[in-house]
Amino acid sequence: MRGRFEEEVGLFSYIDAERRIPTKHPLRKIRLLVREVLDELNEDFDHLYSHEGRPSIQPEMLLSALLLQAFYGIRSERQLMEQLDYTISKNMT
């Protein structure tokens, strides 16, 4: 079953993700473009996933994470998570 894509603003942190990214950062424009494309693929995703069973990780979230991994030259998902943890904790101090 396909999980639904919802922005989790305050689930794991007290600081809004929007405040962590500078307003002029190129990722903001890329994010808008990616969201537009993923919105267009919404129906295709619906057809690919079963309507029974436990919800999966949202394909939009997986594709967004893979793009970040490619943009920053991170070799694995584990390293991506470590880099995110490092970057977020660095920006909180």
C-alpha cells in the first residue's frame, strides 16, 4: 500500500525545516521543480502500489532523498542520514 506524502514539519525537531535552509539556497528552487514533477506522477504512483497492506514509505520522499544523495555525492543511504544528522545538529547550535 502506498504511503501518503505529507510534510512532517515538527515531528522530529522543534526547529522548522524552512528555517534551516537559507532563503537564496538553490535547493529551494529545485524543491519546487521536483514537487511539480512528483505531483504529475501522482496517478502513476497510485497505479503501481497495492491498495491493501501496510503503507510504504512515500515514493516522493524516497525520490527526494535520492536527489539529495546525488546532488551532494553521498555514496549510500546510511551516509545520507549521517550527513543530515550532522548538518541539522550543526545548524541548531
